[in-house]
Amino acid sequence: MIKLILFDLDGTLIDSLEDLAEAVNHALGLRGLPLHSVAEYRRMVGHGVRNLVKQALETSICHTERSPFCHTERSERISSDQVSDALIDSALSDFKAYYQAHIDVHTRPYPGIPELLTDLQAHGIQLAVASNKFQEGTEYLIQRFFPGIRFVAILGNRPGAPLKPDPEIVQEVLRKAKVQPADALLVGDSPTDMKTAANGGIESIAVTWGYRTAEELAGHHQVNNVEELRNQLLK
């Protein structure tokens, strides 16, 4: 049996998309830029909040200016050099202020997840969180929704720490848990999570209830609901 399970947070343990979307739209609205739908944000999340804000800005400015740099085949975005670091940093600051004040308005665990974590803990499996969400938000949401779970590590995006799919986050959790890679597994909802596991030398399971489609997760071991995941993790 697996001794350690690393869970992604957004799109795996919790559905936080609506709160993230409202916070980014708040930052865009302050700048008079077009807003995006929750469905549009589904394609943007997963790479850290700075990248989320950057992509939202690029798309909005593209819509506003009808820039020749837009790529119209799939998503209307402008080249990265059209959005300055100063603009991204300013919008990110407004996003964080709003998001931290409204972080759990709509956000909830996916049905069955709290019970799954409780069962895994009861079986003696060590649990950890490996997220690209900023550290303070990661810690708050875990404590808010899973207060009875003793995570061996709760790791988000921290200054100086690389984002997934860099394997450093996997290696840090393995050290904290004192577990070998062969005895660990990562559960996530995105190709980035699957690549993180591969880079860290551990197995992975992709859940299809999150922010990426089954087609985007093709080629990876997939589960479609929490009961399937439970059966895989406790077999």
C-alpha cells in the first residue's frame, strides 16, 4: 500500500474557480478592462496566481486593443512583452487583496473529499498538499476545510521555491515524510500535476472532476469520481 499521497489543491481537493475568477475580474475591472467568464478562467488556472493574472490581462488587453499580436486560432492573447511587469504586479496586488478577503465565499471541497482524507488518514497513510497557489491561501483553505486532517506538509507557492512541474516540491514532501519515491503518489487534475509527479519520480493519478478535461489528461491514469479514487488508493 502507498505510504504517502500528495494532493494538488485547486481542482482536486476543492473547487475554488468562482472565487478566483471574481478576484481577477475585480483587478481587471479596476483598470477598465474586459472581464472573463468562469469557464474562461478554467483554462487559465493551475500555474500560480501571477501567471493567472498575467494571462487574464493579456486576454483583456487583446480584446480591448484588437492587437495584431492576438492569436485567434484558440484563445485571443497578445505576446507577453505587451504586458509590463509593473502592470502585472499592480493587478496581482489588487487581486490578492480582494481574494484574501473573499477566498471562501464560493469555494468548497468536492463532495466526498473530506471523508476520503479521513479514511486515508485512518489507514495510516501520510497526506500532503502540493499546490501552485500562494502559501498563505493554501494554508488557510486547508485549515478551513480539513481541520481534522494531519498533513505532513502543506506546500504552496513560496518566495524562492519553483512552481510545479519542478520536482522540488515533491522532493521536499518526501524528505518531510521520510518516504521513498516508490512509496509515494500524487493526485491532481492537470497535466502539470502529472508532469510534476513524473519529474519527482513518483506515480500519479489524474482526477477528471477538476479544471482539465479527460482529453487533456489523455495518457495518464484517470479516475472519474471520489469512489474510484478511494478504491485505487486503498486497494
